[in-house]
Amino acid sequence: MIEILRKMFRHYFSDPQVIMLGFLLIFGFVLVFAFGKMLMPVFISIIIAYLLEGMVAGLERFGAPRIIAVVIVFTIFMACLLFLILWLLPLLSRQIGQLLHDLPSMVASTQKVLMQLPEKYPELISKSQIQQINDYLTTELTRLGQYLLSASLASVRGLITFLVYLILVPLMVFFFLKDKTTIIAWVRSFLPEERKLADEVWDEVNQQIGNYVRGKMWEILIVWVVTYATFILLKVPFTMLLSLFVGLSVLVPYIGATIMFFPVGLIAFFEWGWGAEFAYTMIALGIIQALDGNLLVPLLLSGVVNIHPIAIIVAVLLFGGLWGLWGLFFAIPLATLFHAVSKVWLESSIREKQPNDASQAI
């Protein structure tokens, strides 16, 4: 057994470039784990700059100097940020407040409906089981109230953090875009000259993740807008809040779309009961999710490497458990990184083995 492991180690880890690539990956993960909270504004700025780089490159292809392209794209970014702060956030805040105000009556209505189930279906559910469910709902509502109270007490600290991010992030985004070449050259100055394997992984990951992230952002925006327009027509309550979460749910393939049926269905039920409006809302949401999975995703993400659904679900569970919301967002890019590393690594080991086989044949 030890000899087998020794041969595997020599076969896959004898190349110094493989060792260097592994070191870079480990260093990156350790950096995120150890300093993630402190460097969060830097990471957010890098992500935003990475997203905006596609627009800058597009303007450069039309002949615009880079500094002019950066100024135009940064101006659009700041306009979107002001729209988010001045219009969208207050609207979402009002709808969240209204939802929290209506939540006790929603819970009471749910408990009333649940208490009728033992009379209608005595062979399926008992009064003791319904009482346990009601106790659970009451406990969770109390916990929610305590959480909101603690969040309101920490609002001053959150406001200060928000203001710091509001100043630092746009500033760093601008410099990341303007000085991209200088920053990349500075980072590469710390790397050894023989880094062919790392460059191959970077080229593969940059192309795949770039296509994925930009495609996902467009998918979120399109699903959000379509859902918002649909819910406006159907007069669904909390339209902006629900449509935003439906749009964000596409970040978690398969799981997110399934989960969103529950809050939308509950709010539609509290508004209309088991009526035609409830059915129309659920059918409309199902059509949007079906069109997203079968039409929008193939169009926007056709250039992204195909990953098996099982691998996607495992990546979502793993990285979501490790890094929460950010882990959910980057689950598929990280799975793509793993795929690219394993692909380049195996191809490199095959290329090394072929000359050895040829020399032995001679």
C-alpha cells in the first residue's frame, strides 16, 4: 500500500510546477479563511472590477482608450449604485417592515388553518401533532423578534460599516480597473518565471469563471425584472421583495428555484387563500423557472464548462456550509476551478509520461 502511494506521489507531484500551483491554491484559501473579514472590501472590489472589466474590454475593442473606457464604465457603475441606495433599498426596507408587521397575523391564520386539519383528515394527523407545529411556529416567531431587536441595537455599527464600504469599494474598483496591467505585473513579480502550469490554469479559470459570473448577473437581472412585471400584473403583495429573491435564487441551481415556491406560495395563500389568484401565481412562477432553466441558462451560459448536476449540488452544499452566502455565490466558480486544476494537472502528467514512454521504446 505504501509503495502504491509512493508511486502515485512521484507520478502526480514530481513536477515542481505542480507543487507551485498547489502552493498558490493553498495560499489563496488560507488568505480567504484567515483574513476574509478584514479584507472583505478588497474582495468585493475585485469581484466588481472583474465584472466591469468585460464592459471596459468591449469599449476598448471599439477603439476607446482604456482610461476613457474606465471612466465611462465607472460612471455607469456609480449611477447604478446611487439608484440602489436612493430608490431600491428604501423600497425593500418598507416592504420588509410591512412583512414583519403582517407576520403575526399570517402565523395566526396558519395556526387556524392547521387546527382544522385533524377534523378533516383525522386518519392522517392528530391534534397533538398540530399543537407541536403551533408551538414551533410561536417559538420561531419569538426568536425572530429577538433577532430583529438585537439587529436594531447593532444598527449604528452596521451603518458605520456600510459607510466605510460605500467610500472604499468604489474607490478601489476605479483603481483596480485603471491600473489593471500594473497590478497584475506586480503580482506576477512575486511568482517564479517557470509557471506554465499555473498560467494554463489561470487561462482556463479566467475564461470559464468570467463567462459564468457575467452570465449569472444577466440571468439574475432578467429573472428579477420578468418576475417583478409578472407579480405586478397578478397584484402579488411584496412584489419587489419577492421578485428580488426569485432573481437571486438562480445563484443556487435546482435548490434555489425549489425553495422560492414556499415563500411565494405562503404569501399568495395569505392574500387570497386557495383561489384562482393563488393558482395563477404558482403557475406563473413555475413557467418563469422553466423558461429560465431551459431557455435563458443555455443562451447565457453556453460558453461555460458543463458540470454534472450532482457535482453542482455537492459544491453548493460544501461551499455554502463553509462560507455562507458568498459560498453559495461562488460554489460553481470554485467547482469550475477544481475542474480546471484537475484537467490541466492530468494533461500535464500525461505529457510528461509520453516522452518517457517514447525514450523507453527507443
